Amino acid sequence: MAIAFKKVSKRNPQQPTEAGKIYPQTVTMGNHLTLPEVAHRMKERSSLSYGDIQNVLTNFVEVVRTMLYDGQSVRIQDFG
């Protein structure tokens, strides 16, 4: 699966006379998915109910948010 990106030029603010460097910036395709839409898609692939999946995803988001607010790093294998 290819990742869509665009070229973005950025300059060093400490050296404004130098030419900017080119960096890739990812581009999203289409609309974003909401948590209920993700839960619905996951339901189609598993034996769990929509409510079970939505509960797990909601708790996952809350726990990760709390850990990040507490200054901890969160590393989830094969995610994003």
C-alpha cells in the first residue's frame, strides 16, 4: 500500500537567507473515521458485538490519553 504525500519546503528560521529544504508531508484520502465507524468495521471482522468493541476502544483511548498526560510514552506495535 502506497502512502500519499506532498512536498513541503521549510526554511531554517535562524538562517533565512538559505534555501528551504524539501520534506514529505502525508496527505489523507477521504474523510476521517469516527470511533463508532471503526467499531462497526471491526464487528464485521470478529465474533465480538458492536458494544463490546466500542467499549474496548473507548477505554483504550482513555487509558492512552491518561498515560500521555502523565508524561509516559506509549508504543503500540504495528500501529500507525
